[in-house]
Amino acid sequence: MQNKGLIKLFAFLFGLVSIYQLSFTFVTNKVEKEANVFANSRISESEDDYINKREDLEVRYLDSIGDVSVFGYTDYNDAKKKELNKGLDLKGGINVTLQISVKDILKGLANNTKNPVFNKALADADLASKSSDDTYLDLFFDAWDNIKGDSKLASPDIFFTKGLSEEIGSMDDATDDSVKRILRTKVDESVESAFEVLRERIDGFGVTQPNIQREGNSGRILVELPGARDIARAQDLLSSTAQLEFWETYETGNQNILKFFYDANMKLKDILEPTVQEEETITKAESEIDSLLSDVAQDSLDLANEFNPLLSKFEPAPLGYAVGSAAVKDTAEVGSYLRMPEVRRLLPNEIQFTKFFWERPADENAERVRLFAVKASRDGVPRMSGDVVSDASDIFDEYNKPAISVNMNVRGAKEWEKLTGDAFNNQTGIAIVLDNKVYTAPGVSSGPISGGSTRITGPNFTITETKDIANVLRAGKLPASAEIIQSEIVGPSLGQEAINSGFMSFMIAMLIVLIWMVFYYGKAGIFADIALLFNILLIFGVLTSLGAVLTLPGIAGIVLTIGMSVDANVLIFERIKEELDKGKGKREAVQDGFSNALSSILDANITTGLTAIILFVFGTGPIKGFATTLLIGILTSLFTAIFITRLLVDWYLSGRERRLDFSTGLTKNLFKNIKIDFLSKRKIAYIFSAVLVGIGIFSLATKGLQQGVDFIGGRSYQIRFEKVVNPSEIASELNTVFGSGTMVKTFGEANQIKVTTPYKVDVEGIEVDNEIQNKLFTSLQKYLPDGMSYDSFVLGAEGKAIGIMQSMKVGPTIADDIKKNAFLAIIGSLAVVFLYILFRFRKWQFSLGAVVAVFHDVMIVLGVFSIFGKIMPFNMEIDQAFIAAILTVIGYSLNDTVVVFDRIREIVDEKGWKGGSNINLALNSTLSRTLNTSLTTLVVLLAIFTFGGESLRGFMFAMIIGVVIGTYSSVFIATPTMFDTLKKKIQDGSQQ
């Protein structure tokens, strides 16, 4: 091997840089462990809410020593920025996909026009978006083209507005196509603006290593907040539009407003009373007790006289500048009454454009809230909006309570002075409204306020809340609403369990492989082990250097890399043994062994790498993490197997009288002189495989597959209890609450279940999430410990052992996209590999054999999951992780097949086909490598399956089946298919 000195230097520097990069992770772990010990020593478990108190103390401790030097070259704050990033499944936190409303952007660009054609096109686009993968903007354009008639997008009442007229130019000359180009630009700018607003908000949120990405031109933004524990706060931060508005209220006790409520109540009686009486009539008709008919009729008459739709739920009375109050649970119904056109028409002329806002509840336990009536114009716009805010900060008021200080620009200062002056003269208040909730409504007692400064206070404001509000006001409002269409929430204790189980599986798998290599190859196995350990160091070093995120599937990818690294060494050692058997000297045998194995190693790793690239392109979240580690592992494995192992072997052989046999006494003669006629058994294999595939297809056609939330949309919750529970009993109860379709099954231990429900799957918003979690808590309360609160059940906390451990939400639209990407990933991988093998082997028969074998393997894995999906005691849903497993099976099967094909090509080029006898020779000569690699990989996968945690079991099971079937198919399906499709002349050897 040439340039040994350069390779040694590169390996030394590569290893040194990896150790340096990983040292920051060591520093943060050390300091955080000290913080944990400190907090635990100060706060005992006997204290109330000791978990949250310990977490707060840990944070304060880390803040206090953040700048203190550690080991003389870094400090905690610096090391935290450079440590190995851990994904949500290892650290806990929240991952959401936000959909910026392109509809809102278009309506804003059109100044909320009432044009019927425009609004019909929006409605059609809404409908089409539920079943289409196209962007909302394209759907709007299609809908517009279908119904526009003589209308133009450049009409004065659509997009030829003050804001767009300069860009559109001449209204007469502008075409729809030219306006569409402008709209695409404007929508893209708005989404980019939303992206920047969210980035600023996240920067102020206080989590380390956040991740925010735009997803193409779909209007979607992916946000990951590893380590975020206050999930509700994070969701509010991300979805809040931060629409700040200043409205003038009416004077206290305004008689027009109070009279309106009584008139509205009477009108609602006329509208709703016939429905009530009809329901009562039906009830009476169904009654079978004739003797009570007269009593019922009298009671019904009394009830009708007392029927007050509005006033029974809303109490009109001056409360400061508020006009009344209602129970929190009744606000939605009261609001719907006040928005009815028949009711709105009752407003007197002088207040006909009045708007109503509920106040923000004082806290989550508040039972009643006040209603504010504010003055509005025909356009319904506020006196001032939040775009005049130049700065905002969290402060404490004169009573030492948290508040928000707001400073305005020059225009805002003038408007504020005018607004406060009007409020002083009219003896009215100023309602400060954020996202349609009144936070405060003070009066003005000393005349107009100049300078453009104000203060927002709120009942029971918390420090965290004022920080977040000031943060979103500084960042600015979103240009359109942002809905959470997909989310995954992982509790920190579940993340720690994943780390423990992942580390356990990793160490066990690596230990087994290290021992096996020494057992099978003796001293050479020790060199392979050193190269393997160095490989692991490099993988983690590269992950840290690139800022990549390590996930639980990522750990699985690293462990799989162990098997691939072993495969490369096995190929090399087996070829060296063959050269030694030919009578060559040690040095020559080593040189030729490495050279002859290189082609197989490269082909095998390139095919696996191609599937990993496809997985990276089409995967998301943890699956992308799996692909990342797999790609890094492929590159580092090639380097360590080809160069590091070679350096160690050459170094050892450079010493005098040193013996290196590449085997032990027990393994020296294994797999030697084997002469199995594989091709003669191909018909049996065809029949056997046809039966397996046929059974699988029949099961897929009749039973189908259990599709996960990823593919069908919905919400899933991993819930842990103190004691063993019966999933069938819980399923029966939850189906009465959420309707049919809710599935409950044991997930891991018998005290843990996974609940999946399609309930309100097409309804977005945090309110629905909270509603479902409340229903879950209420329904499952009897299975929970006495006194467990809703917050303890829902919120993630360090050391949490009972309640919701993890949750996921996937909207139907994004579920369709995931399913489509999964299909494209599988088809794409098959196509790419077909072309690569065709390029490498120059005969389409090799490509066909490989693809048939892969298709065979995939169908068997799918069949197994269909047949045993509801029998196995672990999760076997078809989700993104399963697609990753399928693609990995494809990569592994191709790896095995390519090694066999490579040996066939080598032997056939030298000796010819000879009716298939040389194919048997090639298969027998690779049998040692095939079984060695397969068994090693299988042991590694079994270790992950057993110790790697519940969330990986289905993933690993698919790969275990794939490895077994892939090993079989490379010998009994791929090779025979390739041989049988060759021309007869080639088979006989008369033509090459």
C-alpha cells in the first residue's frame, strides 16, 4: 500500500478531531450531572411538586456556572453549543410542522375582497386541498381558471389594490398569467417572512439547538425544539399570529349595548323556541304514560315561558369597561349567537359596527370571563394595530407584578396620543387585544398620552408569559395564520429510557461482534476490532462536527454500520485466505486479498449508500437521522476497513517470525471444499418462494396492513399506568367518547398502551388537542393513581413514569404526502439500483435478478406484517420507520446479491459459464462470507430488538426478517433468475 505515511497522518488527525468534537459532549454531560446532583441534594422527594422544583434549580445552577471554565479550554455555555445533538426521541421535546395559510395571504393581498368569483375560487381550493398534493396556490389558480368567466385577477376589487397596483402596472394590459407570477412571488415572500418571524420567536424561547426549516414551496415550516418541556407554551408560541390591536370601548353602562342584549334574547327565542318545542313534542309522543301527559304539557309550557337562549348563559352588566360575563364553557355558544346576522341587525344605527371580544381567562381554572364591546368602523379595522410596535420587553409594574412594556414608532406615537385623547374625552377604555383576546382594558385618567409608550398588564400574568408575549411582539406578527398539521411530543423521561435502551443494545451488539471476530479470525480479528472501534469514534465525531442530530433510529443505523464494517473485513480476510490457499506468501496474499475484495466492497457499499440517499431525500425527522448515520457509517467503514485494517496487518507482518493465519483452530477448515449444487435446487426454491409470496399477497388483499398515524392521519398517545390494564376494556370506553375507529393496544409492558384515534383528524388547532387530552384524562382517571392532576397526566417532566409519555398528530393532508413519499422512495431505490447494477455488470439479466430478489424480499416482509400484525406483542404498524426498514432491507439484500454477482463475474470471466457449474463454484466460494456477515448482522439486529426499546421493535423485526430472506434470495432467487434469463448459448458457454 502506497502513501502509508499520509494515511497514518490523516487517520491520526481524523481521530484527534473526532475526540476533540466529542469532548464538548463529555463536558456538558459532566456539568449537567453535577447540576442534577446539586438539585437532588437541595430538594427532597417529600416536598410538593419536587420534580418541577428540581428542574428549576438545575436551570438556575447551570445559568450561574455557564461561563466558568472547564478543563481550561471551554465553558458550559460554549460546550452546549458544540455538543452532539440529540433528537426528540432521545432528549424529549416537540417537533411540529406548521402550515402557513396561503388562503389568508391571498385574502390579505386582495384586501379581504367580497368579490364572489374570488371567494368561490378560494372555497373550491379549500375543497380540493383535502384530496390533492398540489400547493394551495396552484389549486386556487386552477379553481379560478375554471370559474372566472370574464373576471380578471387584475380587477380593482381583487388584486389591483394600492399595494399591488405598481407591480401589476396597467390594469388593462395585465393578464392573469402575469398576476399569477406576482402572486407566487408575494406568497413566497410572506412564507419567508413567517419563517423569519418564527426564527426570532424560537431564538427567544430559550431551548438549545433548535431547528427550523422551510419545506420547499409548500408553505410548510418544520420546527424542532429538543428539550422543550412546557409543550403548551411552545405550541402557543409557534401558532400565535401575535395580532396586536388597540380598540376603543364604549363608556361604562352604555344603554344601547345593554338594550341590544335583551332584544337579542327575544329574537333568539323566536328563532330557537320552535325547535325546542318540537323536541319536547317528540318526547311527549314517545312517552307511554298517558296519566302524566297533562303534567308534561304543563311543565313544557312553563319551560317555554322561561326559555332565555342568551340571558340564561350570559349576564349583561357593567364590569369596568366590560359589558357582561359568561361561564368559560358557554363562550363559544354565546359568541355564535352574537354573530348571527338576524341578531347583528338588532344593533342600533349608532353602534351597528360594534365588535365583541372575550377577555383572556385569568388562569386555566377560571370559570367566568368578561365580554367587551368595542367601537368599529364599517371595515371592521382597529384604531391601531401591532405594526406600530417598535420594541417590547417584559417588566414588573408598580405592584411588582409581571407586565409588558410596549414602545411605538413615530406614526404609532401620534395615533396613540389621538386614541388616548379620545378615550379621555369620551370616558371610555382602551381594549388591548392580542389574537382576539382582551388582555387589559384600562381607562385614561390624565388626558392624551404622548411618547408612544404603553403597558400591558393581565390578571395573574406569569414571568414566563410576559417574556413570551414580549418575544412575539418584538418578532412581529405572522403574515398569516399558522396551523400545526403534524406534531410529535416526547416526554424527557421517555427520551432518557430511549438513551439507556439504545446504549444497552449498542454495547451488547458491539461486544458480540468483537468477540466473534476474534473467535473466527484470531489475531486478524483483533485488528478488525480495532478498526471497528476507530470507526465508531469517527462516526460520532463526524455527527458532532456536522451538527447532525442523533436519533434512536440513528443509533440503529450506527449499530447496522457495525455489521457493514464487519462485512468489509470479512470479505478482505476471506480473499486473503483464498490467496494463501493458492500457496502465495503472506505479503503477496494480503496485497492480492485487499485488491480482489475492493470491487465487492465498493459495489456492496454503493448500493446500500444509494438506498440511504433516497431515504435521506424522502424521509423526515428520525428517519432522516437514520439515513444520515448510515451514510456517514458507510464512508467511515470503507476508510477503516480498507486503510486502517491494512495498516495494522502490514505493521504486524513487518515483524520477523510473526504468524498471521486469518483463522483459529476451530474455524480453519470451515466452509472449505464445499460443493453444493445450488442451481439444481432452484425449482424447489422458486416453488417455496412462490408459496410464501402468494400467502403474503393473499393476506395483503384480505387483511391488509395496520397503517400508522403517519399514513392515515389522526392522533396517537403512548400512555403509561401504575398497574396492568386491559386494552380491550379501555378501547370500549374510548370508542364511546371518540366514536368508532379508536384503537387501543398494549405497547411494550402490560402497563403501557398506545391509543390511536381519528377523532377530529381534519380539525386543526391547539383547542382540539386540549379537548382530546381532557377526554383521555377523564376517561382514564379510574386507572390512574388517586389525586393525579390533569397537568401531571399531560405535561412531560424529568422522571415522569405515569401519564402521556409521547404523543403524535398527523393531519390527513400531510399523511397523504408521507404515503406518497414512501412509495416514491421504494420505487426510486429499485430503479436506481437496477441502473447501477446494469452499469457495473453490463448485462440486464444481473439487474433483473437483483430487482426480482428485492421485490421478493419486500413482498415477504409485507406479508409477514400483514399476517402477524395483530398477533405479535409489539407494534407492527406501517409507518415511516417501517419504510426505512424496507429500504434498509433492499440495501442489505442488494449488498449480499452484489457480492455474489461480483464473484460470479470474476470466475466466469476467467473460466466461462460452463452450464452453470462455475456459478455454483462462485456461490460456494462466497458461502463463508455470506453466512458470516449474515449471522453477525442478525446477532446485531437481535440485540437491538431485545434491548433497544419498544419503539424500535417493529422496525428491527422487519429488518431481521429482511436479513434472513435477503440472504436466502441472493443465493436462491437472484442468481437463478439471472442464470435462467441468459440465452442458451451463453449458459452452455458457446457465447460470452
